[in-house]
Amino acid sequence: MAALIGTLFATSLLDCLNPTAIAQQLLLQAALKKKSKVWFFISGMFLANLALGLAVYYGAMEPLIKGWNLLSEKSPAAALAILLCGGALSLTLGIVKFVRTAAARKKSKEEEAKLPERELTSPVLFGMGVVFTAVELTSALPYFGFLAAMASHAPHAAVVILLTALYSFVYILPLILIYFFYRALRGTKAIAGLERAVGKISAYILPAALVVLGIILAASGVLRAL
């Protein structure tokens, strides 16, 4: 158990040093008027990391992975179509939302002043955390290493859940520290300047996320075709 816990902290500390997640956290922290709403993003990441980790450990995702691999082997054109259609849909939604937001900002100064009030909702923030974690899981080698090490010890189910939850907590720990660090520095010139800059682009965060997701899916399809 000592070796397993040592592996847990070694891999989770390596996994939590994620510059993409940290940058996204800082962007959301500066964009949201109600700073505490960022906890929905953090909780989405925690729960997704926990649930997906348990799913991988107990093989719940194995049928999906096997099904996708089988589809890719038997009908590569169908797999390609799914990736390209998903990418095109996400990209289209992102562009449409981007255009609508840009048009709304140009209508009048009065409407522009009202725009910051329409910030990201709690469900959207939670969903962003879930999607971000799910995408990142595909390259989370430290996490898979820990799950493999835990499987070799075959602990009780309660211990598996506890250790996976602990790993997930360490995974989001930098984001929690950033939240409190940001709160402590709020009101300083640096933070005020950051919030003013991000406030101008905050309405474009969700469209940009959809566009990026669409590009990733489409690129995956193109690479698969090549």
C-alpha cells in the first residue's frame, strides 16, 4: 500500500502540472464576475477524472473502445465520417456563436455594456470541465500508469474509489490554489488589468472552445484518413 500511495503522488503531481488547464483556469477566473462560479469548472474536472478513471480501471470503457476500434477496422469510412461530421458540427456552432456575439457587440454601446452580464452559466462551466478532462485523458500517461499499478495490487473496491478520488483531487489541486491565490491578489493593478483585458474577450470563450474542439475532431479524421 505504501508503494501504491507513493506511485499515486508521483504520477498525480506530474499529471497536475498541466499548462493548458492552468491557462484556462486563469482565463475563466478573470472573465467571470462571480468568481466562485469557477468551482463548477473545477468540480467538472474532478468528477470527470474520477468517473473516467474508475471506468478505465473496471473496464467499463472497454466495450466502447473495442467498438470504436472494430468500426475503424471494418468501416474506416464510417469512422472518418463520424469524426469529420462531429468536427464540422462543433466548428459550425462555434463560428455561428462567434458571429452572433460580434454582431451583438456592434449594435450599440448600450447593448455592449450589457454583454458582460451574460457570462458563462454554471452548467456550461461544469460541461467545459468535463469535456476538457475527457479530451486530456487520451494522453494522460501518468494516470494510466497509476491505474495499471493499482490493478497489479488488486485492492478492495472502496480503496480503489478512495485512491482514485485522491488522485483526482491532486490533479485539480493547482486550480484550487490558483483560485485562492487569485482571490488574495484581487484588487491589485495586475489583476485589474487582466480582468479588463479578458472582459473584452470573455463572450468569445465558449465559441472559441467549440471551434478548437471542431478543429481537433476534424484533424483526427484527416490524420486517420492519411
